[in-house]
Amino acid sequence: MNNAEDHENPAHPGRRAFLKGFGAAGAGAVALVAGAEAVDGLLGPEGTPASPSAMAVPVAGPWRPGNGHVDVLWGVDTAQKLVALTFDDGPMPNWTPMVHDVLDAERVKATFFLVGERLAEHARLVHGRMDRHEAGNHTWQHRDLSRLSHDKAVEQLRRAHAAIDRIVGKEPRYLRPPFGHLGGTTLSAAGAFGYDIALWSIKMLEKTYEDDPPRLVDYIVGNTGPGAIVLAHDTGNRDRLVALRNLVPMIRGLRAKGFEFVTLSELMNASQAPPRPPGARARPALRRG
Ligand SMILES: [Zn+2]
């Protein structure tokens, strides 16, 4: 367990340097908390970062003009019953078409965090199917950006961005870093593209409920609140099928509670969060896991 105050701890010089660099980049308090989490995960046994080049934000740029901050969001502050369904790691032939079929039949909008290389190889899977949906950047090769240099992280985002723009016909506005891992270069590379970073507030617990689909449906319908971002995957391990095969009861259950499905950008537009005073903590409690 750690929190933003830990950055004065002299046993964690890497984290302190990271936070200072991060502050210089002008990022918000929410991201500071996320940054502290990520740094901890990469500290070696003696407190040294496993990959120093990926820890610090390269404050010398290259920043795009006018681009001074990156927001990291788990969800959106809104009283409106809006929810953003997100699907990561596709497109792949195994389940992506099935997900599109369900979303089309239920007339649900979603956001797909696409892996660029997979998109380039399976472009036909998304042709004519993304009109209602939003496309986000999930890197070119599903790389852990927190372990890459700024230049390599930028390259991962650049190639995926270009593929999404070319094949889907929409420019991504959000990065979802693979594995949810954040490092300094994750933030600096996102900043170079003007992205915000979209994590999630609730995810499909496929492993937990693989053999009990009704409880997975109850879990999602019962725990999704206004402004939630739901994480699902349209490819991957076979256990993920339990979520994809039960999308219809989840969608209908949430609609019965008054929820409307929107893209991530639409969810952000509904944000009612007041500007944070300088130095304020983001929230008293963050949902973990
Ligand atoms: Zn992923």
C-alpha cells in the first residue's frame, strides 16, 4: 500500500524523482497517485528502478506545442447514468466479430482499444463496423510502455495511431497502456500525441466467474455506477468468453437500471468534475484492482 505522500520517503529516490518530473510536466493529482503505484511495481530489491529510462518523464520534450498535461482517468464524475464499455486487444478473428454482432444487435456504442499490428493484419474485421464506436490506442504490439524509452514508446503509439487513422478512419484520443502499467515514458509518449490515459473503474472478472455466468452478470450490473468505464477483452484467454457470451444480459440489465452506453469521449464530455484546487488530493478512496 502506498500513497502520494510517500514520495518524501528517502528509501524511494526513484519515486521522488519521478513525481518531481511528473509535476514539471504539469499533470494532475489523479495521475500522481497512479504514478506512485506504477513506480513501486518496478523498484528492484534495493529500491532502484528496474528500468531508469522508463521511470522519468523526459522534461526536455519533444512536447507538441500547447500540450502541457496528460490526464489519467478511471471513470468520470457525473450524476448521469452513462457507462462506457471498452474492449481491449483486438481486432482478432476469434471473438471480435461476435462482439460487434452483439453490439450491433443491441445498438450499443463502445470503445475499442486496438492493437495496431493486429488491426493492420485483420483490417477486414473492422471494415464498416466502427461507425458507432470509438477507437483508442493500445500500442502497436501490446508492449509494456513503462519499460520502454520515450522514443520507443512514441514509436509504439505512432504506428498504432497511423493504422487506426488509416483503417478505422478516426483518430484516437485515448491511450490505454497495456497491462494498465504506467511509467514516466508512458505519460510523456501519451503527451506527445495529445492523448489522455484511460484506465477503468470496473472489469470483467472472467476467472472468478468463469463457471458462474449469472453471477458475473450480477456483478457487472450491480457494481457499475454513473460514469463507469468497463474493461472487457475481445480476444485472449478462453476464460474471457464468459464475459463476451453474456454481454446481452449485462447490457439489458444496465439499461433496465436506466444506463445509457456511450463512447469514452462522450463519457468525458458528461464530466461534471469541478476544477481541482492546486495540490488537492484526487479522491479519498480509489477502487483498486
Ligand atoms: Zn491489453
